[in-house]
Amino acid sequence: MGRGSLDHLAYRVGTKEEVEQWRQKALDAGLEIVEFADRAYFTSLYFREPNGLLIEIASDTPGFAIDETTETLGETLALPPFLEDKRAEIEFNLKENDK
């Protein structure tokens, strides 16, 4: 098995602050930061290790219950703010694939 056999490795940490600590560690190590993103439900950091493998570190918080209750979680399509403008397209594609 060589490079290209997997897309990326993902690790989870508790909070956005922990993701930020890993971002600083990656920068201090001279690693390439690919993306540092607030995805509303969690924060993700993507960086490449020396052999080019993409590493993701994502937070558990704030979690998927920020815009719906845990009792009704998943009953409707909840989207993060950055995807709301694509809601119609996303819903259309979900309905198409549901057939």
C-alpha cells in the first residue's frame, strides 16, 4: 500500500479550542495547513503530514443539536448557515436519490 490508498485520517477532540491548539502545533511543526473551518456544528482543521497524507482534526462541540432538539434530531433537514443558500438544490438531490 502506498500513498493515495486513503483520502484522509480524521481525529476528534472535544472543543474548538483544542482544534485551535492542534492548528498551532501543526504550524509550529512547519506543516501545511490546508483548511481551518467553522462548520457551525463543529470546527475542522486539515493539514498534510510530511508524506502528503491529509489529517483532519474536528471538534465534538457545539454538536448537531444546536438547531434542533435531540428528540427530533434528523426528522428535518437542518443545514449550517453556509449551506442555506443551496437548500433547494440539496433537497432536490435528496428527493431524486430517494426514489
